[in-house]
Amino acid sequence: MFEFFGHLHPVLVHLPIGILLLACFFQLISEKEKYRQLQYAIGISLFWGMVCAIASCVTGYILSNSGDYDEELVGKHQWLGIGVAVVSLVNYLLYRYRPVVSYKWVLPLVLIFMIAVTGHLGGSLTHGSDYLSASFKKIVSDTVVVKKSIPNVQEALAYTDIVQPLLQSKCYGCHGANKQKGKLRMDQTDLLMKGGKDGVVIEAGKANESEMIKRIMLEKADEHHMPPKEKPQLTEREIALLHWWIAGGASFTKKTKELQQPEKIKPVLASLQNTTTEKKEPAGIPVAPVEKGDDAVIKKLRGMGVVVVPVAANSNYLSVSFVTLPAAADKDIQLLLPLKKQLVWLKLSDTKITDVSMGVLAQCSNLTRLQLDSTGITDKGLSSVSGLSQLQMINLVATKISAAGLLLLKDLKALQSVYVYKTGIKSTDWVLLKKSFPKLRIDTGGYTVPLFETDTSLVKPPKQPEAK
């Protein structure tokens, strides 16, 4: 019963805010002759505002005993709320009995200030301490980065880089530092595993038996469904990632590659590398519109485990990644031909393709990003793609290409970045390559760039006299 009255606090608390603010403004402006008629409403407004403020204090105290909120923040909010009730009572009595008091405008201003601060603390308890600034932070951050990038999902920490961000966006609002609904706090690993008042929520290695997964999978209308139906819901991909992490032992230190990866989760993990694009990088998307790709071909590729996703919302251009299909060979690349107009980003890293596949890629005239690292590509294959005029980036790390092969790409005006670590390019080739590609960023990885004669003087040891 007491818990029921505590839940009335959010309803009651808005009454004193509105009524008292209105009464205070009436007090401040009724001194002018033009608004003298407002004085008839001041007394009743102050009275009911005071009553509601006291009722809010009582219900707020009951609600605070639930233990669902940060104690320090609750304490500040509670005492300021009591202060609002006391000041509103004093203000009403002074107005009701009209003693001779100078500076009658002071109490209304003090009350307005206290209501504002108390309301802010209440908002912090409900929505988080940064609920006012969060929207501004989002505006600022969106001008720089759309999402945090995961360069290599297999090397990423499963919890820190994949699971924690989705918990932060969907769960911390009710189970974070400021609010712990059901006495469950999820922003600290030890408290997450400890659980809440109903017990543990994660059974490591047993996803289907974990309370967290059970509540997520409940019907949205169910009162125990999480997140609450009025909050942003977890997507199917996010649920799959949570299920995979818990089933894999709910480790906070292991990398993705150290956890078992069923076939169903591989495309989901791989897609994390394709959804993070910094705005400072070239968009790599053609301006001209293109018709939608063949659905049957896309479905067949996805059925093989290939990740096929649009490069942007409402775009028919596609990003294709074979990262989950390392056994892919030249015959599999033939499947890309029906999508040659839509294909702009292609990742063939660590596959078994050879120069034969380059003939297919040569027909994909809209390609802007091409990753061929750790494949069987040679200079012969590179000559086939030398006509891709839209190509902006190509990754040739750990291939057999040489400087002669790279020079075949010198006529590609759009080319901006080339990655050539662990290739057949020799240190003696760099002078020629820098002259041939003056504006191209050539990433040499572990190479040591040689010094030019103009950079320094070569000092030789003195010649030793011959022994007699």
C-alpha cells in the first residue's frame, strides 16, 4: 500500500510546480495597477500549491525508500523539496495574514529558484544526470563521428566494445548510476553479475535461463518486459549479441575471437565493422541514383554467410563482405556480377581468390573501396582493376604485388589511399612510388621509410691501414 502512494509522487510533484510558479508570477506582477485583479487568485494558488508540495514530500519520501535511486542524489532532491514546501508555507502565511513586510518580492523569487533546482535534480534521478546536456552532446558528436568504429571485430573486446555500448543505450537509464530499478545496477560489472532484488539476471553460459534474456523476450505489453514499452527497444541484432555473449560465458575480458561463434552470429558480428563511418572520411558513395539490386542474388549471398548491407539509409548501393566466408574462391565471386552496378564497397580479405576474380571486379565500375589483403592477388590481377575510375581505397596488405603492379594504378585520379604492408614492394622502390603518386597516401605499415640523400649525409668509418 505504501509503495502505491510512493508511485503517486511523479503525478503530485507537477501540481506544486505549476501552481506555485503561477502564484509567484502573480505576486510579482500584481503590484502593478494593470494587474491588481490577479491578487484575488494569489491566496488560493499559494494554498493549494503549498498543500501539493507537502503531499509531494510525503510521497517522495516513500518512493525514496524503494532503493531504486542514487542515495546521494535522492538526499539533495529530498531536502530541497522539503525546502520548497517550507518556503511555500511561509509565503502563504505572510500573504494570508499580510504583516508589514518590506521586499515582498524576495520570497517568490527564492521559491522560483528552489523549484527550478529541485525539478532539475528530480529529472536527473529519472533520466540521468546529463539529461539536459545529452541532446547538445549528440549534436556536437554527430558532426564528427556517426558511431564508434570497430576496426576489427574479431580483435575487439566482446563486452567493452560490443555488449556494453548497447547496455548503455538501452539499459543504463533504469539501471545506471542515478537509478537502480529493482535494485539492479548494470553500469559496473560486479554489480551487473550480482543482480537485483529478484536475484541474478545473468547465468554465465546459460543464455536462455538468464533472467535478462527472459525479460527481453517477453511480449512488449507484459509489465515485466524489458526495456519498458515506452523506452527504446532492443533490436533483433542487439538481442542476438546479448544472447551470444551470455551463452559464451559472459566474459568481461575475452576478445570476440576467443568466444564460440555460431553461424547465425557471424554476419551480425561482421556487420559491426560496416556500420561505423567517420564523416571526415570520403563517403565513397556515387551521387548518381541506381536501381535496386537483384533480391534473389542478395538472398543467395546472405544464405552463404556473406554480409550484404546498404551503404546508407535509403540507398540501393551495397557493401559486401566475405569476412565470414574465408573459404570463398573465384567461383563464388562470379555471384557478384548481377550486382555490379550497386556494389561500391567490397571486402575479400583472407579469402582464397586469385587473379581470376579480378576480371569480375573490373566490371564493377562503381567500386570505391576494395579490400584484397591476404589473398592470392598478383600484379597480373591488379592490371585488371586499373580501369576502376571511382576507386578511392585499395588494401593490398600481405599480397604478392610489386611496385610495378602498383604503378598500374597511377591513372586512377580518385585513388586516395593504398595499403601495401608485407607485399613485394622493396625499400628501394619508395622514391619512384612517391614521384609517381605525389598525392596518394601509401600506408607502408611496418616498413621503415628510407632516408634520401638530401635528408642527411652518410658518414663512413675511417679506412683502416693495411697490416704489414
